[in-house]
Amino acid sequence: MTTSTALDYLTAARELADRFREDAAERDKEGGTPKLQRDWIRESGLLKLLIPAEYGGYGGQWSDVLGVVREFARTDAALAHVYGYHFLCLIAPHLAGTEEQKRYFYEVTATNDYFWGNSSNPLQKTIIGEKSEDGVIVNGSKGFSSGSPDSDLLAISWNDSVTGDYYEGIIPSGREGVEIIDDWDNMGQRQTGSGTVKFHNVRVEPHEILETPYAGQTVFSTLVPQLSQSILASIFIGSAAGALEEAKAYTLEHARPWYTSGLERASEEPSTLSRYGEWWADYQAALGLVEKSDRLLDAAWAKEEALGEVERGELAVFVAAANVQAGKMALEVTSRIFEVMGARATGSKFGFDRFWRNVRTHTLHNPAEFKLRNVGNWYLTGTAPVPGFYS
């Protein structure tokens, strides 16, 4: 993308983020599906940011998408999540499908501003597919189906009833037999719709079945973990930025100095100044690493089938390091902002705790310990992470 086009979309993202802020705390308490806000995203055109221009999109890079994720996460990490995972699902035909499938799904998404949802997990073998004369019939259920409520297309996966082989496909979310249950009720990311999808004799047509399953026959097809970890890293960065912005405004406008300090304003307290200095520096350091990994991701994505194992390995290491660092920083910032705001800031009406709850929920899904082992092994022995479902 040209700089001017990218800036236009960052502006659109910032304007949406500001609109999300108006009732983000209230919606977080309610849970459920933010239908109105999802429609705002549809209307913005941002759902086709990554789609190549030849298919009707805006020809953006992954770094553009991740920049939007960070902007959304400043005020609403749940919407940042479903936006980022929209693209994680959207590119499945690009990684694992035929040229015809890639073209079809890109074009139909760009034309209709379709929002994609997820009900695919290679580790969860709870959806079984039975081959028929024309396609596959799937039955079963899957949890953690982020973005499935109010989606237009659904990325699904199943294991063959006879061979146990893993398959992926794309179906309309409203297809007969698909039951999307908005039962996500966890402490964080409360409007991601990461609940259950049940499949009751759902037909998957031949043209909807992807040719090369996840982590298949090429280096390029193994990039899904780097894409998902990059999305989460940007959610962490954006959440920390939002928490700092909220804390700054509260400290300047509402926080009171301790009565024995002799100060008129909380913002004059030396310990408050040093804390903000520490957090801002830590945030900038994590952001720098995330932006570097974003650039490496752009370069790897551009190479497509020409991507080599060495480049893929280096990308995996930097993305893992960025994800860990961003998560560590965000947990620190989002939990400690109350130290500079005071006891009144814990009031439920402010909803400042949502920043920590969102980050904490996500950092548990893909443990930092295992990513750090991969990074350490690469640094110590030169051994790149073996491509897998999470590496």
C-alpha cells in the first residue's frame, strides 16, 4: 500500500476505536455480540484491507492489518480480536486452497464485505466428517469459535471418520445444520463470541474443501501460527496503550495526591512520574519488537511459495519473542495502572479492569514458556522452531 492509503485506513481505524470507547465498558459487562459495532467495521471497508487489489480489495500488507488491530485494542480488545481473526480465517484458501478457491473467497468477501468467523482447531478432534457421493457431511461441536456469531462465512475443520485425516473447509455461517451458540462467558474478551458451534449433518460442498490441509506441503502453508501470534501481540500492545491512555486521563483529571504528600496534584508525585516513565519505556520497547516482527511477516508473506525454511524459522523466532514481550509488558501495565489512579479507579463504572482481564485471558491460550524455549533453542544452538500448530 502507499503511505497515503495506509494512513487513510489508520485514520478510519482510530475513528472507529473512538466510537467503540463510548460504551466499551458497558458492553464488556454485557458480553454477547456487538452487532452494531461489527456492522460499523463492515461499512468501513476495513474487512478487505488485506485482499489483493486484483480481487477487489485494497492490497494492504499484514502490518497494515496489525496496525488496525492495535488501534481497535486501545478501546475494545474483543473487536480487535475478531477483526484480526477475520483475516486469519480469510487467508486459509490462500495458504491451503486452489487458485480458484483463493480468487472466489477473496472476491466474494470484497464484494459483500463479509465478516469471517472461526470454528477450526487442529488439536480438537470433536468434529467428524463422513465422505458422501458429493462432498462431506460433518457432525460434532467445537468451542473457542471466535467471531462465529454474526459471521457471514465460517472456517471449519474436521477429521475423516475412516482415516482420521485432518481437513479444512469454508461454509456459509447460515448453512442448514450449523448451530452457533453464543455461550462464551469467560472473564475476558467477553464480546468475541468465542463459544460453541455445533454441526448437525452439515454438508460441505466439494469446492468448499481446501486442497492442502493446515501445515501441509509447503513452507508457506505453515505460517498460520505466526499470523495468529502476531495478531495477539498487537492486541497486547493496543491494550497496554489503551490502559495507559485511560490512566493518564484519570490521573490528570481525577486522581488525588496522598494527604501527607504536601502536593496539590497527583500528577506531581515523584513515584507517579517514575511509574509512567517506566511503563512508557517498556511499552515503546515492546512496540519496537512487534513492529520489527511485522516487517518480517510482510516479507515472508510476499514470497508466498518461494518462502524458504531459514526465513520461516527466523520469522517464527521474532514473532514468538515479540508475542512474549508484548504480553509480559501488557500484563504489567494493565495490572499496575491502579497504583497511579487510586482506589476510586477500581469502580465498576470505569471498567479499567477490562484491559488486564483481556490480556490475561489471551496470554493463557498460547503459553509464553513454550515460545521462550523455542527462542532460546534458536539462539543457543541455531535450531529453528519446528513448524507445528503453535510454532
